[in-house]
Amino acid sequence: MAAEPSGTLRADTQAELWAAGCAACHATGGGEGGFPALAGRDASELLELLLRQRAGAADSTIMHQHARGFSEAELARISAVFAAQRRP
């Protein structure tokens, strides 16, 4: 992993690491096992959904807990990672 002089990971690398955790349910291509595909979706759409889940305004069994672990800026970076991927 590339590190900045301060020892912190570059923003895109850090967001990719956060997004990798989503593969546990959404799989790397997304949409497997009944979970929605994330790759190639609009970043603003994903961010809005994540913010709604974080606030408890979207129906979810576990996503509200995951989303609460990130700031809005971090969720935006994660959303951008998925938006940049090709749809499966």
C-alpha cells in the first residue's frame, strides 16, 4: 500500500480498503445472494442510501450499523469507489 509522508494511506487506497469490507455480503461483483449490486451505481445515489441507512430511515437489518461507523465524507469516498467500478 502506498503511504503518504505522514504515514497515512492515500485517500483512494483507504476508501478502497473500506469498500472491500462490503464484499462480505455484496460480493466483489455485487448482487450475489440477494444483496444489491454496488459496482457502477451512481455515487450520489449510493451516498444518499448510506446516509438514510445511517439515520435509520431505510429498512435494513445490519447496514445502519455499518454506515454509522463512517462519517459522511468517508461514506462519500466509499460511494465513489463503487461508482468508478464497472457493473457486473
